[in-house]
Amino acid sequence: MKPTIETLNLFKLASGDEFFLQLYQFIGKKRNKKVYIQSNLHGSEIVGNAVISQLIDFLSTLKKSELEGEIWLLPVCNPLGTNQRNHFFSSGRFNSYDGKDWNRIFWDYEKICHNLDEFVQENLKFDSLTIQENFLQQQKIAFSKQLEKINHPSGAPLFEQYRYQLQSLSMDANYVIDIHSSSNQCIDYLFCFPGEQENSAKYFQIDYGILMDTYDGDAFDEAFMKPWLALEKKFEKVGRKINVDRESWTLELGSGMKMNPQSVTIGVKGIINYLVKKGVLKLEHYSLISNEITLVSRQNIRNYYAPTGGMIQNRLSLKTRVQAGDKLYEILSFNKRGYLPEVIQVCAEKDGFVFDVSTNYSVNQGDYVLALCSINLEHLC
Amino acid sequence: MKPTIETLNLFKLASGDEFFLQLYQFIGKKRNKKVYIQSNLHGSEIVGNAVISQLIDFLSTLKKSELEGEIWLLPVCNPLGTNQRNHFFSSGRFNSYDGKDWNRIFWDYEKICHNLDEFVQENLKFDSLTIQENFLQQQKIAFSKQLEKINHPSGAPLFEQYRYQLQSLSMDANYVIDIHSSSNQCIDYLFCFPGEQENSAKYFQIDYGILMDTYDGDAFDEAFMKPWLALEKKFEKVGRKINVDRESWTLELGSGMKMNPQSVTIGVKGIINYLVKKGVLKLEHYSLISNEITLVSRQNIRNYYAPTGGMIQNRLSLKTRVQAGDKLYEILSFNKRGYLPEVIQVCAEKDGFVFDVSTNYSVNQGDYVLALCSINLEHLC
Amino acid sequence: MKPTIETLNLFKLASGDEFFLQLYQFIGKKRNKKVYIQSNLHGSEIVGNAVISQLIDFLSTLKKSELEGEIWLLPVCNPLGTNQRNHFFSSGRFNSYDGKDWNRIFWDYEKICHNLDEFVQENLKFDSLTIQENFLQQQKIAFSKQLEKINHPSGAPLFEQYRYQLQSLSMDANYVIDIHSSSNQCIDYLFCFPGEQENSAKYFQIDYGILMDTYDGDAFDEAFMKPWLALEKKFEKVGRKINVDRESWTLELGSGMKMNPQSVTIGVKGIINYLVKKGVLKLEHYSLISNEITLVSRQNIRNYYAPTGGMIQNRLSLKTRVQAGDKLYEILSFNKRGYLPEVIQVCAEKDGFVFDVSTNYSVNQGDYVLALCSINLEHLC
Amino acid sequence: MKPTIETLNLFKLASGDEFFLQLYQFIGKKRNKKVYIQSNLHGSEIVGNAVISQLIDFLSTLKKSELEGEIWLLPVCNPLGTNQRNHFFSSGRFNSYDGKDWNRIFWDYEKICHNLDEFVQENLKFDSLTIQENFLQQQKIAFSKQLEKINHPSGAPLFEQYRYQLQSLSMDANYVIDIHSSSNQCIDYLFCFPGEQENSAKYFQIDYGILMDTYDGDAFDEAFMKPWLALEKKFEKVGRKINVDRESWTLELGSGMKMNPQSVTIGVKGIINYLVKKGVLKLEHYSLISNEITLVSRQNIRNYYAPTGGMIQNRLSLKTRVQAGDKLYEILSFNKRGYLPEVIQVCAEKDGFVFDVSTNYSVNQGDYVLALCSINLEHLC
């Protein structure tokens, strides 16, 4: 099976050069379900490009009959972010023009959907699938106003033009997978939304997940999922349990500016396994794997910020278990007040393990140093 | 009268060097009222430093008896922002480390104040001044948790450490004035909160103001004022009109990276006149001036963004009046597809006048070009 | 006459997007002479794009018979530089990856041409045209090693790949015109190489020129001209005066990030007039204009740098004449040592006029403030 | 022995805050010889700060009698570079204001010393020490003009003010050690100047060194050493061999943005051992260590640049030996032309070993990927 490859105009730069998105679509026999996978929304988070590239290779080996639904893949989905450099480093976490984080710009239908109660009343009579279809139609109509705005003489800032493109491609998907990495050095984990979706988490074969118990709809995964979760809740309130077949995942595969092969493999295997579980891939002789995953609340992750300026030394390495009071790292801190350099020790507030560490050992006061994940340690393998 | 000058440690950088805030305090006979004025929160918006410098000069000529209350002045209030350079330009609108806009980071008490109804019930018996005192106490207690957090081993990101300092200095003020400029090229105007404050706007001798009909509390002026406005409303709901003697102003004086002397003069004269009106300055033989000001809603300002990449030409200049359909500017747009360069015309959507224009005539698609203010044109002098 | 438009692949970015050069060629009846004009080598210096666009329009109105030779035009010749943003500003003077100034990267044949004496001996017998042809051939052969290097597995840094493209297009030109602007705010002027070329300067209708009495070959205009000047000198040394029909110009048209229409007009008119003078354009009824130009040495331009940090105020405006000792500007300088702000005055070291001023009035110690041109003032019109 | 700690004003920033240098001086009984050690000239190269900090600790344990001469230590010697951030990364290799590489700005006396022949003639009668003293005096007088220039109203750009400070502190040293790291990931090595100095290289206990067979005087180590090497040569030419007791070293300890403890230890031990060898440290019971070092020419190090944009994968790791033709790395390269992603293989041009690798696996065309050191492999241990 060969993918259909579509090249979409993104925007024109001052020089007259243009940036594009290139979409790879695998279309199965039936088009009942849609999977949307993108990577590299933040400029330094490149691992997902290899994951998508290997998925394209893998899907190309399949027969059309082995795919039920369609899979859209969008690697290097943010050219402005990916190509941005400052010194040798990929600084494209935020737009250098306006400072906006590329993953805090998305359009959240729930925020402007003021007739949800009404919608529920009108749709009580329908089955789940029709309800979803109707809700999607309504969302698309509201979303089309975004395009109208862009086409006005006053236009729209780049971030609105950009999100319009990504959300146009993904809004009608059933399963959205956005592949990120840490900006720093991190273990592999995923973000999971609460509800039915939690049951699917274990098919990604990733050890840890963060449960999105709070979300404001500005991130890509949130903007996709939040309206559907709101819809489910509204129906629940009136006593109707609908089965919304939508899931939104952010995979966090390893470290920024790196192409760690283990993280790539985990991404590829996990996504294939998940798609088999979801019935999108019908692979003969494939045995579905289910891996225990520890889902923790966002509150279990505590970031540590430098209490003063200096250089980090003797920091515990990734995955090290600590107990409250254990030394996490030292700062070698200089001064311009005539004193000798000092070494300052920073200790853990709680038990946990080292979840993420900064790439940069040089810190201004308030710079990020590491994150500790404080879960029930029995859960650790 | 000489100011008390206090130098406050802000943070230590990786090199061991430190940044400071330097506060100039003029203390009158009575300390009944406090005015807090700061400038240069955004790195390129430097005009306010000259305004504060001239205010220091002016206040130094006064006798203690001419000042009723105290005036705190904090010029160059954001060293990291002010000193930031990229090429020859002041790029300090957002932190180059995390992309955060320096004026969207502040702590908004209302968001965490969950006992407001209770507070109102308990304080119904008191007079306005006591209510304010009690509310301020409660706010300060909540705020002190911020410091606790900073002092934990996990610390706090720089923006939390920074806002703690600025808000510590200003939280108990009656009148807060935050002096900004456009990042680009703009007329002088101010931001005014709705309510009693609107009556004071005309004393700044500025022709235009934007009425803050919506605000989320993240900006400095908002974070100061939002809890007080919430308090007023709650009391109103139970039928009690309290007179909250708090006002929060953002003055927008001219253009970024510039020291326009007219904008400086307007700032200095306007602030003095306002302080006389407020009874903080008791100047003999001073005749209070009141200048008509046009207060418009935020919705009256429409930004125009480049529909494609290229170079802006033939743009209307600041303050030009236009009618809907009038040409506002052209883009000379190049391409890399084998065609001749094109000239694209962009026209006004509504009647109005040119309120702000970009410093940079080179635009990527979606870059900002100008802002149009669409007010009832009869109001223009 | 329509131009031939050629789109040349420049480089591929990490995202797989590509940047291009687009060349507009007007070919006359004879192809005896070649003119090469480019613009926007520094990202913020955009005026030349409008000049080239208007030249394309003008040349398109001509008949083939009115053009003797060929004119190659390359607007927006540096996509990486032009599209670079930091905050709202065009920061593309240097590459954000390696800090290299885009106009200090060029390949200077003279530096590697070790057989110049030999070449002169062998070519004494030829006429000027043949000598030039032979020298150009030799230069091209040496230059082709650059391409070989690029095509090696070890490749070449971006700047070498980039310069290869620009110099491939321009190396065999007779007249090279590179259109720049100030990064800051400046009058219109040009850079002129010494020798025969000085006589052509007055046809550009620009009031001032800087005579390139020293040059190291790293800038685009230098890299083109330096080998030819070296050749001329060598022949002169052996008593042979050859007439090298090569000229290299950098036009500095006005201010950065601006599209000043007067500067555009001066550029267009000046170039047309120059090309008529050079016999490339054969325009009936055209009266050649010759404008007095003041050519000064580089040493006549003195940059003033901030003696301390602060904000510039009361600076003299562009073109103001001064005498030694006159105040040029003030710095409003703050401190964090408990003192009042200070105003520091900076005075002219010599007589002259204000030639260029910084866009940014905020200065760290050592930041650029203005440039003074100290010429014999009688020369001023 | 306690160090004398001196805090030197460096420059004032726009905000009125100041940056400082803090110098730690250990003064022995005799002051016959001076050692000058600095670190962190490039913002991301922080390892040397730990080296200096540990040297301060070590020297503090010595008795005054154990030190013959004086040792000046300057950690975090470039606050502007060290504190610079872009996203989470230390981007301070070049000044974000003017793009100048912080280690290509130094003042090279040889370039302006036009009376060297004359000096030699006049000093033939003196002994080596007197000649050095006289030459240093002459150099200092020339250098003092730099200060005069800085103190003129026109001042000097920041880099001239900065280099003046560093070179003032180091110019009269006998042994200069400038501690750097790779901006990327590298083995430990050193830069060594040719001549007598080569015999001292082995005392640093570092396996590799690059012999500075070409240098232009712009780097810190070069600016110090170049005039002395020129002096030696001039004397040699007239048949006099003088013993110039000056050495200049750049140690490259490991990787950027890191505090690798092995690199720190190597730096500390190597410097102590070297200072013992030089007779500056007189440590009882200390056995001098001499470690074989492989000194290679600069030409033996070949940088590999990305032939196209994409993501690096399967790259050989640091220190891996390769033979010409072996695969070094792959680029996973995307396109926007409707094709599948490609994998491009890049092979070694010569035998050698992987000397340095880029931190960033995302490459625009022409970005740096790795460096290969092609030495006679028998020399490898």
C-alpha cells in the first residue's frame, strides 16, 4: 500500500520563499475511522519524525485489507519551529517573533460553544455515532469562521493561520497522536486524558503517563479532546452515557535535539500496537501487547528551579530514586562581592524519582534544573 | 524634599553578577495614601524612565508639606528585559529563556480567593476604609505563600520570583501607574479600568484611552485592580456601595526604542496633574487641567496582519483618518515560483484612524502591520 | 522586453522545506557586458528590493535594442537573513547559528592566487579584453574547487555554500551593484573603490560616498573587485596600464527595516543613469545627469559608542552639522548604587555632520549611538 | 594561604545594573613569575569554572612558601556570554548584539608593532629577561592607547572595552591558561603553540593536542603569544636565540553546557602538575607526571557539515575509530515535493577517530555534524 502524499502551502515568508506541510495518507478499504499523527510541533523535539518515517515504511508493507480506516501522518509539522536556530541549538519552543509557545495556541471549540445544553436536548434521540457527527458538523461550522477571519483584509496573526491548518487536518479524527519530547533530557512517557481513554494507555508500552486532570484547551491534544469530553459530561448529566470514540495522546519520547533509537522504537511499536487494539490495523498473527503503565497526576511532577545563579554539579541522574531530604544537586555559585565561590546543596522535598533533567548545567536564578516524580514507589518496576 | 533611595536585590545570574531594583520614595507628612509608579517592564519601552527621572527632579523641588501620602517610583524595573539585545534591537518583550511576556505573568488574587462572599458578609458592618484594610490583609496573607514557595528547595521559576518583588512593592498602593510604550510606533494613550476610575482619566491630558472591558488578571495593572473590582461588585450585589480608593493605570507613551520628548512631557505633566486631582500633591497656585479623553473599547482597535510575505510600502502614516475601503498599505511580494514580483493592496475594513504602525516594514505572512482605531469620528478633535 | 526568470535551489532546511534564489535576467541584443544587481544581503536592509522591483518594471518597458549587454537582478538574495525575526525586528545582519555577518563571508581570489606575477608575464602580449578573459578563466578554475569541497562528504558550512551561489552568478559581471541600507537610520550614500571607478560615482546622483581605501576582501563588493584591482596594479608595476572594465558598488539607501520612497527613487534613478553612462542602456532622448558627490575616506566616519548604560536623549538629528565640542547627545543613566539618575553629555570630537543614528535609544555600555562624518564642510551643498 | 579577591567593574547595562570581574590572586614569597588562568569566555563552556574553583580550594591549602610567583584566577570571565539564554540554552558563543565571537576580538600587538627590527637591534646587548621586560614595556605603552580611545567621547564598542580588561590582567603573565570546552560534545584536548612550549604539553595529562601552526592573533591565547613568538623569530634571524619564558594554553575540557566531573578532574590535576613542572608550585613529595600527548596539526581535524536538511541518526559515537569509506552518520531527510522521506548516508573521507559531535541532531543544510581527527592511528593508545 502506497501513501497518498499531499503538499500543503503553509505560509510565505518575507523573502517570497514558502513553507509547506507534507501529509502522508494511508487509506484502507473502509474509511470509517481516522487516525492523525504529527511530530515536531516544538522545534527541538525531533524524535517523532523518525517514528513517523518508520511508520510510513511499515504501513507501506501492508495490504489495503490490513488497514481499516485511514491514517494521516504529518512529520516536521512546524517548519518555523524546526528550522529556528540560536547558536547551534534548536530554540523553536516558542515563536521568536511573539514568544508564543507553539503548543499553547490552539482553538478550543468548547470556549465558544454556548449552546451545548441545547445541542444535548436536540440530540438525545440520536445514537452515539450520529451525535458525534452532528457535534463535529457544528464544530466545523464554528471553525470555518476562523478561515473567514484569516481571509479578511485585517487577516490574522501567524499563530491563528498556523493552527487553522493543523486543526483542519485533525479535527475529524478519531485518534490523535502528537509526538513530542522533553526540551531537556527525559524518560519516555505519555499524556493521557481521563475517561475511557485511560484503558487504552497500556497499549503504548510506555511505563509512565501523566493524567490530564486539568487542561485549558490551548495545547494541541487538549484543543482536540476538550470539546468531546465536555459533550460526554453534558450527556452524562442528563443521564445518557454516550460512547465517544475519540482519543487524544501526546507521546513524550526522550530528549530534545536527540534521536534516541530506543525512544524511536518505543514510539513505533507502541503506536502500531495501539492501532491494532483500536481495530485500525488488522494484522494477522500479531499478538497484542499490554504493558502496565503508571498514570500519575500532574501534581506528582515537581519542577526544581535554581535558587541562585551558578553551575549545576553532582546532580542525580535520570530515573534515580530519592527520598525526601536526599541531595538532588549542587550549585557552584560565584559572586561579585569579594567572597569565595560557594557550593549550595538542594535536597528533595518528597520521595520520588528523577523524571527529567535540564540539558544546560549553567543556571541563572530561577532557571529549571530537574523534575521529580513523586509516585507511590511500589509501582516502579 | 529628598527621596529615600532603596536598592533591592532581584536575582543572581549564572556568572555571579546580580540584578537589582532601585526604588525612589518620597514620603509626605501624612502617609495616608500611596502612589506606585514603574517603567520599562517591557525591554524596549523606555520613555517612562525619562518620565520617572523628571518626576524625581520635580518632586525633589517640593516641600514635605506639599506631598500628602507617599510616592514610590521604580524606573528600569526589569533589568533582564531592558538589557536584552538581539542585533541592535531591544527584544525584551518576552523572556528569551521561556518566551513569557513580561507583562502576562502576574499573580491575580481573585483567582485563588474563594471566600469572597464570606468576606463580604463578615465586613458588611465596617466602613470602606476598614474593609479595604481587611481585604488587603487577606490578600497579603495569600501572597505570602508565594514567598514560601520561592523559599522551598524546589524554588520557583524566575517569573514568579520577579513578580513577587514588583507586587510586594505595589500591592498596598492606592494608585498604580505602569508606564509602557508601543513596541512599535504609536500615539500616546492610556488603559483605564471601568468604574469610578473613568472619571479620573481626563486628568492625564491624553487624548485617547482604552477601556479595559475584559481582563484576565495576568498583566500588572490587571493583577493590581482585578481583586478590588471583584470586591466592589460583590458588595454591590448585596446592596452596599463601597468606595474603593484604588486606581490602576497603564500609560502608553509613544514608540518603542525611542525617547520622544513630547511623550515624556505628556507623561510628566499628566501624572502631576493627576496626583494634584487625587489630593496627593498639594501645590499652591496650581490650576488643575482636565482634558477631554476618548475612551474606546478594546474591540475598537483592530490589528492588521500581513496576508502574505513581503515588504510594506505606501502605508498610511500614524493618525491618518480612513474610511472603510480606503487603501491602508501595499505589500511588495516576491515569489520563488518564476513569476514577477507582485504588489498587493490592503484596505480598511471600517472607518477609523491609524493608531499604531509596525517599526519593521519587512513582513513574513501573519506579521503585524498596523492597528486601526474605529471610533465614532465626531469624537476626534 | 520580458525578463527570463530562473529559480535556483539554495538550501534545504531541517524541516525539508527549501529556500531559493530567483533571478531576473534581461538579455540585450549583444551580450558583451554583464551587470549584476542584488539586494537584501543583510536581513533588515530591504529598500533595494523595491529598487530592483522598479528596475524590473522599467526594463520591461524597453525594447531589446535599448539594452546592450545583459542585466541580472537578484532581489531578496538572502532568505535566511530576510526571514529572521527576533521580537518584531529583523535581526538578520548575522547568521543566528554561527554569528557570521552575511557580508563578511565571501571568497577572495586574490588571497589564494599565488601566480599573479607569472600571469602578468604570460599575458603582457595580449590586449586588455583578452587579459581579463584569461584572468576570469583562471579565477573560475580556482573557484570551482569550492564546489568540489561542497560536494565532498565533509561538505561545507552554510556560509560557503551560500557564497558559492552568489559569487557564481556575479563573478563574470562587469558591473556589480549590491544594494544595502544602514542597519540603523542613515543618509543615502555609496561605497566606491579607488581608481577609474571614482569617475563613475557621480552618475548615481547620491551626495556622499565612502572611498574604499582599505578592504580585506570578505565583503561582497570587495571579493568581486579586489582581484581585479590587484591585477591592474601588477600590470602597472611592469609599466602596462590595462583598462579593466569592472566596477563594484555598494549603495547604502537609507534606513534599516524601512522602505523610504525617496531612497527607492534615488536608487532607481541613479542606477538607470549609471547604466546609460556605461553604455548598457541606450535610451533615446535621455539626458545623462551628473551629480557632484563628496567622496570621503573611511577614516572620516567616526562611530560614537555609549560610555555607559542608559537611555539616549536630546540627540542631534541626521545631517545636523556640528563643531568640535558641540553636544551630540545625552545619556540618562540609572544606577543600582543608591544614587539619583544622572544625565551625561557627549560632545563631538571633530567638526562634521551627523551621518547615521541608532534606531534604538536604549544603550548598554559600548552600544552604538551615532556616526559623525568629518569632511571639509565647504564640500557640503 | 588566602587569595586576595578583587572585584573589577566591567560595564554598566542599560538598566543601570553592572557586570563585574572577580579576580582571585595567590601571591607567593617571590613575585618573579605570573600565571593567569581564566574560564568561561564562551558562555556555554562552563567546566573551567569548576576547575578554577577547585584550584582556589587547593591553593588555599598551601603555604606561601609553596608558591613561587603569583597565580591569578578569573572564573566566569564573561558575564554577558555566560548569562545569555535563548530558550533553555547557553547561546553565548557570540555577542547577540553584533555577532562577534567572544574569542575572536583580541588585540594583537604584533599587528601594530612596526619597529620590531629596530627593537631587536637596540636590545641585542641585553639578556633574555631584560629583553622581555623591554618588549613588555613597549607593548604596554601601545596598549595604553586602547584605553585612551575608550576614554574619548566617541568611546569604543563593547568588545574593545571588554578585551582591554582581560588583556590588562594577563599581558604581563608568563603562563596563560584559557579554559574552554567544545560548544558541542568533545574529548578533552588542548591547543599548544609551536616551539619550546611543545615540551610542556605532556604535563597536562591530556591525550590530544592541536598544534597552532596557523593563527591570526584574534583569539585570546593567540593575542597573548603571537608577539612573543614574533620576537623570538626576529632574534633568531639575527642569530640570537633568546629564551622567552612565556606560554599560552587553551584547554578544551569536554562538552558545552555540561559539568563533566572527569573533565574537571583532568583540568585541575593537569594544571597543578604543569605548575609544578614550571617551578611555580614547590610541593614536597609531589611526583611530577608526564603523559604522552599526541599533537596534531589543525588540518588533521576535519569538520563534517550536513549535505542537506534533516535529522541525524545512527551517528558513530565519540572516539570511534573509522577507516576511509566507513559510514559516519545518516540524515533522515524530509521534503516538500511529494516524495517519501529519504535516508542519506555520509561516509568518512579519511581514516581517523570521532573527535567531536554536535549536541543537536536536527540540521539545516550546512549545519555542523561532527569532526574527525585523522592522525596516524598507531599513536592512539
